Amino acid sequence: MRTPSCSLYDISLPESQKMIQLGSMEIIPLTTEIPVEAYALRVATCRTENCRLLVSADNRLIEVARSEKIEAFNIETERNEAGRHLP
């Protein structure tokens, strides 16, 4: 496991695979533009899965998640802050 001061770019593919196997990370791909109404679904998924952290490049999603008290970070602009929240 990485220390809380790591960057998201410090996590290698094998480490990601290990975290997924241990159940501490899940990657949910989103491959299309999603309408605004779908933000609620994405935030609800975070709640259902008891996510501690949401990382996205979608600023609107981040705003919605934060308004729902979910820790959320922009991977493009807040990568180091997000990395501090990883185990």
C-alpha cells in the first residue's frame, strides 16, 4: 500500500490490480457522454458501494458529489490531493 502522500500517477497497474483483488478499488468505465440526470445515478452508485473517494475529470460530477458530502477530486487539477486520500 502507498503512503497517503502518493500521487495517483504513482499507482502502477499491478498495484491497481492488487487493490481491485483486495476489494479496496473498483474501476467503473464511463465511455460516453452522460446526460446531467445521470449524475444522480453516479452519485447513488458511490453511496451504494460505500465509496470513500470519487475521482473524475468531470467538474460538474465533482460539484454534485461534493454537494452530497462525497469526497471528490478532479484527476486533472487535484491529483496530489486525491492521492493523499488513498490507503
